Amino acid sequence: MNDEQAELHQLRAKIDRIDRDILKAMSERAECAQLVAKVKLRNRSVEDDVVFYRPEREAQVLRDIMELNQGPLSNEEVARLFRELMSACLALESPLKIAYLGPAGTFTHAATLKHFGESVVAMPHQGIGDVFREVEAGSTHYGVVPVETSNEGMINHTLDEFVNSPLSICGEVQIRTHYHLLAPKGVDGNQVNELCSKDSAFASCRHWLDEHWPNVKRSVATSYEAAATTALVEGSRTAIVAGEVCAKLFGLQRLAGNIENRPNQIARYLVIGKDRITTSGNDRTSVMVTIKDEPGALYRMLEPFYKHGLSLTRLDSRPALSGEHRYHFFIDFTGHWDSAEIQAAINELSGVVLDVRLLGSYPLGVL
């Protein structure tokens, strides 16, 4: 054995020891998670009343881990690994059932897995309203719906659902909408004779496709799942344009990455559920405010936020369907509903508008 081989042997032996230590630590953590579940179940007659998943607790853990991280792995990568560990530990008792806007392979699907980890049962649904109804009925623990995307801007359907829904916002997820050129394993770029994807994906990647694949036929599919099904037909030489989640779901290889027209576009998704979330220490609050369409109404609505030093991060309006000359304003601002300054602002706001409704206070997205 030469010097290089001896050094590698020592390093691999060290890695093996570290791996055993990691495995032992993960097992101990999983056992602690089981003990937490037993404590919560103690003296409870109905298991459904027990809340195992706490978004604020998970956000605190991930933030602490990122602060402790000294590299060489990035904070985001370390947080992702710990989220998967927490997801697996939580699934020891009962995997979370998560409804999301499907079908499989959408960016909403990717947001679901990013937020909850791979150990959940992700259940696709055809419409945003279907996701709301599944969570309201108790068929799933939480739902994930888009609220703002790079292609469509604000998703008005999601905002409209909150008007009559009793559900709360329990969390948020942000996804960088990167598109990739994917093909079945064994098919290289020279063999591809057709591209298949949603029309919106082709539009988002038109510049790159026009430059690199100008003469290849483009076929529009109803979904990324349908495009992947087409590509996976035996003998097919079709590649698809889709997100990274499709590569994992359908066993596709990446021929080219990040081919979108505008890089670093971020889409935002909301986690909806029945629980009210306590403060995590770094939160956002969403409210729905209803006002009359009259002079000065918007000024009176915004003044309490300014007076109490609250930072608005989003303001969107929708006409109220239940009455004429009324508007619903969806407002996001930093902080938790239970804080003194927010309560003071809401008390003043309530005196100058028709209605104020809390949609949710929830941790800012960690990943």
C-alpha cells in the first residue's frame, strides 16, 4: 500500500466511524421524538386532538441549526437535511397527509416536499378550492396552495377562497422557479426530436429554447406529469421542460439546467390548516380587511400600520362579491398577531373599516 492509499484508507475509516456516530445520534433523536408523542398522548382519549407537528417549533430548530453551522455545507443544505430528519421522525407516529394543487410534478408539489420533507403523504388535487375543502373536511392535515408565481403574479383564486374559508395560514414556502431540460435515462441530447411541456413552461424558457433547440418540435401538454408520461413511452425520444421535482418523481436525467428566461424568480406558496400558530420569533401576519369604496377609505385603513411602525410586505385587493362598493384587502406585515404593537394597530383599524379578519400569523419561510 503506497502513501496515497494509506491516507485514503485512514480517511475512509474515519468517515465510517463518523457515519456510525451520526446513525446513533439520529436513532436517539427519533426515540426522543417518540417520547414527545407519548407525552402528548398521555391522558388523551382521542388521538386526533393531539398536534404532533408544530410549524413554529420546526422553524426555531432550523434557524438554530443554521446559526450553529460553521460549514463547509451551506446553511440551506444543512437546514434541508435536518428538515428531512424531522419529517422522518414525525412519520414514526403518523405521516402527515398534505393536500396540494396537482397533478404530481408541479412547483406546488415541490413546495410541499420542501416544507414538509419527503416522509409526508403528498396528495394532489385538481383545484385550489379542492385543497381548501380537503383540509376543512379533515381528510388531510394541511394544504399547500400557490399565492404568487412568476408566470401568473398573484393567484386571485387563492385569495378568494379565504373570504369564506375558516382555515388559517400556518406557514409559507418560497421556491425558485428553475426549469430544466429532462429526458429518460439513456437518451442524450443528440437523439431528442421533440420537446413536451406546459405552454407556460415553454414561454418561461423561450429564449434558451430558441437559441439552442430552434428546430425541435414543441408539443404542449396539460401538465408536467402528462409530459413525463409522453417522454417515458418506450422508444420515445422526447425531452420535457419542467422543474427538478419531475426528475426525481419520474426518474429522468437532466440534459440542461436553469434554462428559464429570467433567473432567480421566486414563487410563494401558503400552508393552510386549522391550527393557530404561536410565535416563532420571526413571523409574518396576514389579514383580510374589508372597506367601503369611498374617499379616504384606503388612507384610513393604512394609517394605523404606519402609526404603530408595522412594515407591510404585501397589499392586494379583490372586489367583495357579497356587496356593492366594497373591497377586500389582503395585507401581509411582519410580526405576530399577539404582539402589543400589532394588537394596538388592529384595535385602531377595527374602528375605521367594516371588518378585520386574521388569516394567520406564521413563521417566515426558513428555506
